[in-house]
Amino acid sequence: MNFLSQFIIDSVQSEYVSNALLDWKRSNMAGSLTPPYDFDDLLEIMKQLRTPVSGCAWDLEQSFESIAPYTIEEAYEVADAIERGDMADLSDELGDLLLQVVFHAQIAQDEKHFTIADVTQAICEKMIRRHQHVFGVADQRSAAAQTSAWEDIKAAERAETKEEDASALDGVAQALPDLLRSEKLKKREIGRTECRERV
């Protein structure tokens, strides 16, 4: 047998073995996911979709920027389901929006920025910090008083990382639709005015 023939045979065998190993890996991955599914399963699905070679080519190509429009679209679809009062659709749309959060977090983990654990840690800390009337020593408040306190706490958080007289634009997303952005800026300026008056 000449060298070329042996090389072809070895290549075919190598490809066969590689494909067999890949099929085995995929079957084991699928077998590890059994209903009923939970949040950990969703994390595992996204991890597998983003795994080189055995994952999904489309998912592997995505970036924060490429999926950002889908994230916005899913948020609007959640709002639409709420407006229509369609609870079955709302459940489905919330799942789609949750997938976007997990997708962004997996990209971040792949690029060594942060993990989904960092995301949940940060939001838990924030919710506890902003609800001291529930988790801390502050007195119970009415909904209106809590809204005002929430804005005060957010302003204090911004002040820790920004200049003392930070712009009213700080923390207001540029990507918000014009009407929502205008309303948020108006509320922000009212809060800043009330704060200056209290001082």
C-alpha cells in the first residue's frame, strides 16, 4: 500500500472516529436534559449551544451587539402580551426574554467578563439595598413613599461613582424610545429638584 492510499484510509478513519465521538457527545448531552426543565437546564442548553464544534454555528457567531435587537424585541413582546391580557403568551414571551438574559451572560462568560452568578448576585444586592423597609431597619412605607425613596437611593448610588452634580442624563439609556426617554428624564429632574429643595 502506498503512502497516499494509507493517508486516505487514515483520514477517513480519523473523520469516522471524530464523527462517532461527536455523535456520542451529542447523545449524552441530550440525555442529560430531561423534563421537567428548570433554570439550570436553560443555562446548560445555552452553554451547549455556545460550545465550539458541537454547538450551534449561529449561536456561536453571536455577540452582545448582534442579539441586542432581539432583546429589545422580546421586551416589547412581553409588554404586548400584558396589554392583551394573554397569560399563556406572557409565560412564553417571558421565557424568550429570559433566554436573552442567559444568552448575554453566556457570551460574557465566554469572553471572561462576568457570569450569570455575577448577574444574580448584583441584582439581589440591589433589590435588598433598595428595599430597606423590607430587608433592613427602615420603617414600612406607602407605595408612593417607597417610589420616592427608590429614586433617592438610586441617586445616592450614582453619586458614589459620579461627580457630585452629575448630569440628569446619567443612567438614562440612549436606546430608549423618545417618549419613554423623555418621561424618565422628566422624573429624574423632578427628583433632583426635590432633593435640592430638601437640602
